[in-house]
Amino acid sequence: MKKLLFAVAFVLYLAVEVYATEPTFTTWLPQNGEDQKLVWQKILKVIQPPANAFAITTSDTLALTAPVRAIYVGVSGDVKVDMVTGGTVVFKAVPVGVFPIQAVKVYATLTTATNLIGLY
């Protein structure tokens, strides 16, 4: 069972690392003397639920307080964001609930969803 959990965690970690940062295949390996415990901490950070939250104030100029791993949407609507990888996207008709997205800015213009909470 422990090996299966490690395999699932490893695959999830690689998927997020490749999606978010487009690293080389060896990114998951210990780097520059990094030990296996630190690699496990990286993996757990990816698969664990967010540990902190803050109310999002939309702005066309200011970035979020911290990059988010997800946004809780209290009232459905459109959400315009800058992704952590640099792109800007408008998501249409985002429903109420947790929206799993890595973002660094939520725009006031074109964002109609309200009661937004950043989860990180």
C-alpha cells in the first residue's frame, strides 16, 4: 500500500511540476544535495489541500497577496486571471465552489464572480 501511495503521489507531483514550470524530467530527483525527506515534502505539498486562505480583492493592476492553488467562488460568474505560468485567461461561467487554478492575479475587469477566496 505504501508503494502504491508513493507512486500516486509521484505521478501527481510530476504532473503539477510539468504543468506549472515545464521542468526537465529530473526535477523530482533530489537536487544539489537535497535529501529524500525534502522530496517527500514537495510531493506532499502538491497533494495536500491548501493550508491558508485570504479574501481576494480583484484589481487590474495589483497581484494577489500570494499565488493561489485554487479559488473558492462564492457567487458564480466569469473570472479573469493571470496564470502562474504567465498567460491571461477569462474563464466563463465558473460555478460556485472550489476552482482548482494556479493564479497570481484576479482582474476586476471581466470578472463577474464574487465572494472570491484565494487558497494556498
